[in-house]
Amino acid sequence: MRDRVLDGSHFTTRRSTTRSQPRLVLLAALVSALISAAVCAAAILAPAPAAVVPLIVLLCVGCPIFAGWEAPVALAAVRAERAGRRALAALRRSLDQLPETEHPLGL
């Protein structure tokens, strides 16, 4: 889903993602690479007809590239989420170390 945002005098598009969407993108890229490797191995072990070889090469190279097109952005999103959780945990640890004090008005 893309949202249109007015940024100054220009419209920009921003992607709103769910928490699991980057992981699904990475999983799809991995599965695509594994399936392409299996198809390539099958074509090598059982020699494919000469007319099919260009199609096999196109699929074995093109599909993982297409599936991994958004992988860098998804990986950055996963890393940012992980960094945010670490920062929150560090903040909570530092807050736990502060001494408890009474409210100045006795509330």
C-alpha cells in the first residue's frame, strides 16, 4: 500500500508496511533462489533439449533477481526494527537503574 504525502511543494510516495512484510519479501527471495537452483540442477542432471536451455537460463537467473529486487530495503527494515528494539531495551534498563522517589506534591 502506498500513501501520498505532501512534502513541501512535491508529492512523495511512502510505503506503509506491516511488521511481517519485510520478512516475507526476504523469504520469497530465498525460496525463489532455492527453486531456481533446483531447476538448474535438474537441467544439468537430465540434459534439457536445446530449445529449452535459453528459457531455463532466463528463469534461473531472472527469477531470483526479480524476487530479490526489494530485498535490500526489506533487510534494512528488519535491521531498523531490531535496532529499535535494542534501543528500547537499553532505555528500560537505564530507567530501571534510577532510584524511586516520592512525588513532590505527595500524589
